Amino acid sequence: MRKSKLITTLLISTLALSSVLTACGSKKNTTDNETEVVTETLTSADGSSVEGIELEGLTFNSEAVDMTDEMNQAIENSGLAGTYTSATSFDFNITDANNEKVQPNGTVSITKTLDKLEAPEGYTTEYKVYYYNPDTNSLEACNTTYEDSTVTFETTHFSLYMYFCVCYDVDKDVVTNVLTTDEGLKFYTASEYASYMVEQEEKKAAEEEAAKAQAEAEAKAQAEAKASSSNVATNNSSSNDVANDTSNSGDASSNDTSGSDSSSTTNSSSSDSQYIKAISLLSGDDLTDDWQLTWGNLESTNNKQIFFARHKNGSPTAKGRLIVFNSDLSIARMTSSCGYEPGQEGFDKVVETVWNTALAHGID
């Protein structure tokens, strides 16, 4: 009897435990109290996309925005000048059924495919995205990934964002300028571009000097031809004695004219002396009249042989020129465009680059 009762008790206990274990298992696997997170993707008219939650019924907009002076200043304020190859900006936003702009609920991912930069073999390209903060006029880095030229970044709000394309040459130096030429794209680092600009300016100055010299030669030849024609007509209408007198008079006139030319040359030299003497470091050409430098228009830099000549109407790409002198400051030897002004962040770096270029070309 006791044994039968014990067996019965054990069976009841086993059933109870089984029931408890079954209940616990059901609670662990149930999804009744869990909220399923569903992400949605919206695509803009230009093919960009945003992925996040609670986006149903909304419209995603992506619009390219021109770089403003304030945005360029934000790049400098953030210490990013000269660290990228190209920069583009976009305004991202989402609107509701009433066309009112709204902000996302949580973090979203924005994906955009940019124009691919066809860099030379051995060059590498990467992409970075920054939020433009108008309150601090600075840039804030975003968590960014990319595959080829398709770039994705994360954010918690919609606003203006800048995309930096950063191309590195085979030496891992940043390409700062890409120019389109008849031979295709040309890639330059900061120092290479400074040398290129110097060569282009001196080439232009040499071409202008050659054109000027040719025009002067043609004008002189025309004047001589006119004078010769006049002398022939006078000789044909005069007697021999008069012709001799005319010849003597012509000699005297010639001497006087020579004196006049000498005076003119002296005046020209005197006129030239109002400018600082300029001899091209690369070509050796006298560019005094082309550069037209005066000490009153030059500002000193942190390099005693380099001075800044400010453009009257500066632009974001050319505030003025950097002039490199020889060691005793008697001759200007090289000039290079400068996108910064003295005191601006980045100006001293350009001065250093120009000086290294001058040293490479043998400045004394």
C-alpha cells in the first residue's frame, strides 16, 4: 500500500515538473511580447537611397549643392585643406505627405554612387563623408564605407553633407589637382601643381614677350621702309649738289635720330627701373616688364626670400602671387599663384611648397 502510494506521488511530481519545463520552454520561444524591427528603403530621383525604420509613406530627396565660400572656409577651419582630390556636397532630406521635412527615427544609412575617378594604374582612391555644421562652420566626420564609387554613411539627421574623393599616387601622396588636357587627365600633388603653375605662368610670360618683340620688330621695319621710300623720292627730285647736301643733312639727321633712339632707350631703361628686376629661374628670360613688381605691393612671409603680391580682385582659387627672390633680394626669380592670404591657415604650407620647388630648380 505504502509502495503504491509512493509510486503515485512520484508520477504526480514528474507530471508537474514536466508541465513547468514545458511552460518555461514556451515562454523562451514566444514572440508575443517581442517587437519585430522592420527596415525600409527609399530611393530618390537621382538614384540615392536611405535605409531605416518608420519610413513608410515618406519621400527621400537628394540634391547636389554648389560649394559656397562658407563651406570652403569650413574645410579650412577643420584642417582638411589640401587633404582631398575633389569635394562635392548634397542636401539630403525626407518629406511627408504634406511635403513637410521630417527627421528620421533613429539611425539611417544613406547610399550614393558618385562619378568614378579614372586614376592612373597604381593610384588608389578612397571616399570620406562629412556633415557640414553651419553653427560652428566646420565639418564632422561620418561613419563611412564604400565599394568602388558607391559610398554609404550613417547619420541620425538629414542636412548638408560633403563627399571627399581622396586619390593617392604610387608614393601615397594626395593628388590635389586633376586637370583635363588634350592628352587626357593629368594628376598633380600639391608640390607638382605648384611647379606646373610656375611653368605655365613663365611660358605665358615668354609668349607675351615674344609677341611684343615681334610687334615692335614689325613696327620698326615698317617705319624704316617708309623712311627709305621718302629718301628715294627726295633724291630723285634734287640736283647732285642738293643731293649731296641732302645726303649730309641725312647723315646729320641720322646722327640726330641715333641720339634720339639712345635717349629713347635710356628713357625705356629708366622706365624699366621703376620695377624690380625679374629673371625667370627656369628659362632665364627677363620678365621685368611682364611681372611689374614694386616693393610697395609686396608683403613679407615667413620665408625671407618669398613675398606675397595681392590680387586686386582675389578669388577662392587665386588670392595673389608668391614671388621668390634670390638671396640678396635684388632679382625676382619665380612666381606662383596662391589661393591663400597671409594669416590664413594653409598659407604657410603653400609658401613651403613653393620654396621647395624653387630649391629644386636651383634658387640661390
